[in-house]
Amino acid sequence: MSPRAAVQARLRELAGGLLRGRRVDVFLGFRKSGIPFRARPVAFHDAEDTESLVWNSFCSHSLAAYLRDWFPVGGAAGAAATVRVGLAVKPCDARAALRLVAEGVVPRDGLFLIGIRCSGMLDRRRAEAALGRREALGAGENDGGDIRVVVDDGSEVTLPRSPLLHRVCRECREREPQGCEVVLDGADGPVDEAPAGRGPAAALSEEEVRRRVAAELARCLGCGACRSVCPLFDEEAWTGCGPVEDRAGLHAERFHHLAGRCTSCGACDRACPAGVDTLFLVRPTPAGRCPVEPAAGRNGAPSAPGGPSP
Ligand code: SF4
Ligand code: SF4
């Protein structure tokens, strides 16, 4: 059995054992999706069903984003959990889950975290671009981690995995899940360096940040997907500083809500249909300010870096 297959088999075994032994009421994991380059998040309730659990480079969703649904009344200090949720987590997902614990949203004794060492998740847009005019009908991984794709002429194409990783994963240097009950070794080697042209806001001048923010806002569609998928953004607590089509307002709100809390999981970046660098917009300027000024940037107009961060 390959190391990749062994991790998946062990994950199935652990998840099934947790459900069978009633140590958790539900286990959040992934199942194969009918859509190429994706895996489907699933809440497993029966141990037998965990035989369909998968773990591969397509498991990019943050399962921590579903935790608010399972703990709607939060994890008040000292209160015992009324539901126990197991979940498979990448290092960034573990950080988000534990952040929710620290903030009293989720009780720690309500979680069983199975951490999986990570060497990055695939960016389906890169994979689709690598296929050119060919359309993917199905995709999987081979034992070495490269991507096997059945394309529309019936042939099979193998794409090297590393260049297809999401840009956030290529920058990530924290591959080891922390604070988990169990850690599985899912890593399979180094990834490429971060792509050129992207870097932390702190490495840029205020003027460069201003130009970059203007370019990002000009691409933004105001759909709010970056906000909805964030495991740490509480949609109910934040009804918004303005309409979602106020793109500068939306991103100023994201910044202020996520300042000092963002775990760099990249869920926002992956969800954005317009390719906006959503992480850049939640990072402070070199002077420690919000990069977006909503009042000057209504309806996505380019705006100057705004007031001081909280
Ligand atoms: S802002 Fe983006 S990268 Fe940060 S925690 Fe939210 S989804 Fe993850
Ligand atoms: S940054 Fe992307 S995901 Fe967020 S509102 Fe704009 S278009 Fe939508």
C-alpha cells in the first residue's frame, strides 16, 4: 500500500472507530465528488459509511467552517459539550478550529481532531488551465501524488502535482498540524517556492499597497464568497457595514473582523471567482493600517489605505 493510501485507510479506521465507540456523534470528512479536482465535504454519522471517506489533494475545503453549525450556542467556559464532532484537519484547519475554541465558539471537549500533515492542496483552476482545450471528465491521484485526469477524448493525462498547488499552499510553511488528538503523516515532499510577484504587504511601500489594493478591488465582483467560506467570519454577528456590492466596504469589514485572527487557510482565496488576492486585503499595510478605506472606495473605486487597525 502506498503512503497516501495508508493515510486514507488509517483515517477511515480512526473515524469509523470514533463513531462506533460513540466517542463522537458525527465525523466531518470528505467523499469523492463527481466534479473533477474536487472532494465533497460530508458529515458521517455511521461507522460503516466511513469506508467511503477520502483524503487527497482535492480536500481543500476547511471543515472547520462547519463547526458553527454544530455548536450554535457556543462553548461557554466550563460548560460540557452537548455534541462531539470529529474532523479531519489540515494544519490550517486545525488552527481555525482551535481559534474557535479559544474564542468560546466551540468547546474543546466537543472536538476530536485528526490532523494530517500537509504538502498542499490542488488549485483546480491551475489544473484546468494545464489541460488547455481539453475538458476533464474525472481526476484522481497516482501513488506518487501526481494527478491523473481522464479527458474528453477518452485519453488519460498525468499532470505533475507540485505546479498545480494553490498559491496559498505554495507559500505555507506550517505543514504540521498542532493541537490535534492524532496526527497522520500525509506529507509527500517539498513544494515549489512561492510564485513571484506575491508577498506580504509588509514588504511593500504604502504606495505599492495602494496600487495593489486598487487592482484587487477593481477585479472584485462583490459576491461575498470570500466572507461566507471563512471559518472565522461570523456572518450573524456581522450583518455588514454596507451592501455587499460596496466592495471596498466589504473588504474593510473583512479586515477589521479578521485582524489578528486570520489563519491563512486560503479558503477565501480558493472561493473567489475573480482571482482576487483576498489574503492581501486582510493584511495590514506596512504602517499597520487597514489597506482599504470604505468611505473613499464606494462601489469598488480604488481607495487609499484607511484608518489604524484595531
Ligand atoms: S480570511 Fe481567508 S485565509 Fe484568513 S481565515 Fe478567513 S478564509 Fe482563511
Ligand atoms: S474578493 Fe472575490 S470572493 Fe470576495 S467578494 Fe470579491 S469577487 Fe467575491
